[in-house]
Amino acid sequence: MSSDATDSGETADAPPGDGTPDPVRVAELEARIETLETRLAEVEAEADGGDREMVIIATQGTLDMAYPPLILASTAAAFGWDVTVFHTFWGLDVLHEEASESLAVSSVGNPNLSVPNAVAALPGMDRVTTAMLERRIDDEDVATIEELRETCLEMGVELQACQMTMDLFEYDDEPFHDEVTTGVGAATALERMADADVQLLV
Amino acid sequence: MVTEREPTETLDVKGESCPMPVVRTKQAVDDLDGGSLLEVHATDEGSVSDIDGWASGTPGVALVGQDERTVDGETVYVHHVEVEE
């Protein structure tokens, strides 16, 4: 703040001589103040968490990797955020009524399982490790994928199914829940992501 | 500590894990009028931090108290959530 701007209310570029402010300049400044006040109100509303948006791109269809997008989506919806989950490639199986009931974990090349690869590759091992994980989920009262998916829809999360992947896997609309959005592609996802506060690829 | 005030509604999410305590709390709050007090009973230890974080980041609700009780040998986390007018 300079001292000559505070003493008389005159600015340096006011017309010299008569001391009255230029009405055009005043109108310009008033318009500018109005714009800034509107923007400030928007920024304050965003800071309050009122209008937050999140987009998750869900690409994985294993039982373990199906969880994070749905957990984050339902929690964000609980915060009142506007949430979209775009399911592509194997992520599509999470929305598919039949496929989502048989999501599995892979034993081979999974360093989190204490099973040597030579054993993990034996026929039926994926079924064993999947059954183990399902039992843990049940014992610990963790919600099932189906429960989480239904909860997300109840809470207004938009679950989208990538049209290209649907064509690739030869899925039609039928096996998907009525509330799942079909007929969308990468451009739809990107447009939402550009406007979103949180964007995640899982 | 939880408030002495009588809750308007009690929500039982005992046995449910993340994210359900927060999700069910939000759903219950949506059905309540301004000024109501919701009491949530959870066994998920993470609900202490999660419901606090959720209430701080959600307009229109305030966490007014949290407590821990032992019921039949099990720890129950009690949360008091107020719906703002």
C-alpha cells in the first residue's frame, strides 16, 4: 500500500487537475470488484468441500483390486461429493452382474501370498486363494463387492461402463444394473476429470 | 466424551467395516431434520478417525462427541453427530 493512494482516494492515473475520478474508470473498477467477489464466493464454496468432484478410472477386475474404487467412491459420496467411476477393461467385470460374482485373485506372481510360484501355478490354486480371501472378507465383516456397488448407486455415484470395452468383450447392456451408465468413452471420462478435484487411476 | 443430550436417533453399525460406518452415518443424517442428534454405535476402530474426518469435511454436520464403551466384552465406539439447523 503506497501512501499517496491512501491520503486522498485519488489514484495515480486519475485525470490530472479537477480531482474528480473518471466515471468510466470507476465503472470498470466496480465491474472488476464484482467479478472478484463472485470468484471469491466460488473459491470459498470449494474450500468448504461443498462442490467437490472425484473421478476414478477403474481398470482392474480382480477381487482385491475391485475394492479400492468402490470404497473411495462410496466414502466420497458420503462427503457429498459428486463421484463418477469409469470402468474400463477388466474393471467392467465389477459392474457385470454375473462376472462380479466370480471375481478372483491370482496366486501366480503375487508377492503378497506366501506361496512359491511353482505351487501357485498348480491347477485350482486361484480358487483356493480366492476362497481364502472371501473367507477373510466374511470373517472381518468387510462389505462384499455387490453391497458396495449397490451402496454407491444408492448414494448417487455414477457408475459408467466403457463402451469400447463392452464391444471388445461382447457385453450388451443387459447384464448391467439399470442405473449403470453405458455408451460412454474416454472423452466423457476426460471431460469429467478436467473439472474434478480428485482424479484416480486404479 | 459424548453429550448428555438424548439422541434423536440411534444407528447401529456394529460389526461393519470401512467404509460402511461413514456411509451409513451419512444416509441416516440425510433422513434427519436440522437440530437432530444422531448416536452411532460402531465396533470398527477406524470409525473414530473416519467419522471425525467425515464430519469435518461435510457441510451441515458436526461431531459433538465420541466415547468408548465396553459392552459384553466388546469395545463399542459411540459417536454423536449433530445435524446443523
